[in-house]
Amino acid sequence: MLKSVGYGATSAHAPLDLMHFNRRDPGPGDVQIEIAFCGVCHSDLHTARAEWEGTVFPVVPGHEIVGRVTAVGAEVSRYKIGDTVGVGCMVDSCQQCGSCHEGLEQYCETGFTGTYNSPEKHIGGVTYGGYSNNIVVSEKFVLRIPDNLDLAAAAPLLCAGITTYSPLKHWNVQKGHKVGIVGLGGLGHMGVKIAHAMGAHVVLFTTSSGKKDDALRLGADEVVVSTDPAQMAAHVNSFDFILNTVAASHDLDAFLVLLKRDRTMTLVGVPAKPHPSPQVFNLIGKRRQLAGSLIGGIAETQEMLDFCSQHGLTSDIEMIPIQKINEAYDRMLKSDVKYRFVIDMASLEA
Ligand SMILES: NC(=O)c1ccc[n+]([C@@H]2O[C@H](COP(=O)([O-])OP(=O)(O)OC[C@H]3O[C@@H](n4cnc5c(N)ncnc54)[C@H](OP(=O)(O)O)[C@@H]3O)[C@@H](O)[C@H]2O)c1
Ligand SMILES: [Zn+2]
Ligand SMILES: [Zn+2]
């Protein structure tokens, strides 16, 4: 067994704290990675505090992992010791079903293996995530981090980047489209940057009027304070696509009415408490659609990393030592993230 050390929670009410645990030794198809940095996603908080059903304790969160390869199994062909690599939200899937064959492992029909809090198929128990010093992952789920990207700032691409890139691609965002991004947090700020790089006219919706200048700097063309009805009314029937990243229950109708006929708002935020149901009239009157999207497949994640490399895109990060993780969670709940916390794993030795 490989010895690991990291930060995890033993119950929904316990703060994250130092934990020692075992991982499998790398098998023939596995890559062992020394983790340099790990981003902090709001899903980590939802899971650690058991806001969604199904958290198995203890839980070690973290699925925005970057680091260096320290060992490879005999059958590994794509990576070698010393390579700079990443791991996102998935570490395995069935590799047999229709979705897996289409490169949509996130929709694996028997369920993908999450980077944390999923059944560990090799040694039993559950998978442990990236708030730790090392990880062992099948090479099929390892990504290559382009050399020109700052490593720490690239970590959030592994979840926040792909979760916004995938729906923007799927709903065919094009140059000149008017695209709304709702919420300027980890996902939202990547949504703004990526939609801008795709050539869209980007409108950022925020509940935090103080984020306006940042949004414009990050690539938004306009900023709307979503709690101001007059500002919202000015955009009725005008959007080609809206990507909603909000992590809390809120009124979806306020955004649905902003779509043109036949256009879609896609939800990626997964609040603990459900949203109030939208008014059907707001859908049928203009044949509008309300959709959802889950991260992105492995091939598409590599495509997104290469897109970010070409456009020089990374996340705006605030680096923290791992000892500050509980404080970071509390700030995330207050929408006080500029715009992704990233853990410097060197702090584990402190
Ligand atoms: N679908 C997927 O595959 C996927 C992947 C990753 C994460 N997620 C989910 O996506 C959500 C966002 O994650 P994140 O890491 O980006 O979180 P985050 O950094 O906390 O950002 C969420 C943003 O939502 C806005 N917000 C928060 N509370 C709000 C409220 N009560 N009303 C309106 N807006 C509010 C805030 O933006 P403003 O201050 O600008 O209003 C906040 O910065 C989480 O639920 C997470 O679990 C889903
Ligand atoms: Zn995430
Ligand atoms: Zn599958």
C-alpha cells in the first residue's frame, strides 16, 4: 500500500483536519503522481458537509489536481516519470458502455468513479481526493498540462474549466452570440474567460456589485447586478445562451425570460436545496429550454486544456496553505472567492 497524508473530514460537522490513509500501489496501467497544487471546488464543500446525499466519511475532497509523475506501471505508454499532469473529477469508468465509447465518461451508464467519495474498485473503501500529497490513477484518466500554463493557476481548469467549456461547446457558442454567465465564483469566472475567448458577447450576472470591475477585466462585456429588476428588464428576450453556475437555490424565471426564442439556459450549479420550479409559461411562450451539464469527458478535458494553452487562459487564484482550508470554505459560502482557492501542497510538510 502507498501511504498518503492529506486533509479530510470525519463527519459533516467536523472541520477538515490532518489524515493519514492508504492508496493502492500503482498497477500496470497506473500513474503515481506527487500532487503540487489542488483547487478548491464548491462541490468539495457540498460533499464534506454532506449537503448532498451519499457522503461516506472520512472524506478527503479535491478534484482539481496537478503535479508530477513519480512512478508508472509497466503498461503505461502516455506518461513518464517527471511529466506535468492533472487529474479532474473522474478516475475511472466502465470503458464499455455507449457513453464511454463516445468519450462521455462523465455519463457512464454504470456510473463513473469520482476522484473522491466513490467506491474504490481495487482495495475497497472509497476513493480519496487531491487534498493530499499523492494519488494513483489509471493513465486513461490522467491529463497533460501544457507547458505554457502556470501550474497552480491551471489546477482549477480540471473542474471549473471543463465544467464551463463543455456546455459552451455543446450549445455551440459562436463568435457574436450574446452569452450570459450567472455567478462570478470559480466556475463563473472560467465561464467568462472561455466564452470571451470563443468570441461571444459576454454578460456576467452577479449578486455582488463589488465584482463588477473584476468581471470586466476577466472578459465580460457587460455586468448586470441580478438583484436589480431594472437592470434585468433591459435584457429580456435577448440571450443566445445562459450558463448558470450559482451554488444556491434561486429564482430561475428571472433568467429564463432573458433568453430568445428556442434558446437554452444550462444549469451547472448543484445547490443543496432545490430551486423553486420555473413557470412553465416562461418556457412554452418562446419554446425555451432548461438543461443541465456535468463536467466533461476525458478527451474534451484535454481539448479544453489545449484551448486554454492557445489562448493563455488560467484561473485567477488565491493560494492557501492546507491549514487554511476551513477558513476558505467559510469564505466560499460568503461568495468571497477571487476567484478560486488553490492549496499549495508544500504546506502539508509545514
Ligand atoms: N455540473 C458540474 O459538473 C459541476 C462541476 C463543478 C461544480 N459544480 C457546482 O457548481 C456550483 C458552483 O461551484 P463553484 O465552485 O463555482 O462555487 P463558488 O466559487 O462558490 O461560486 C458560486 C457563485 O454563485 C453565486 N452565488 C452564491 N450564492 C448565491 C445566491 N444565494 N444567489 C445567487 N448567487 C449566488 C456567487 O456569485 P456572485 O457573487 O457573482 O453572485 C458565487 O460566487 C456548486 O454548486 C458546485 O457544486 C457543478
Ligand atoms: Zn468541482
Ligand atoms: Zn461506461
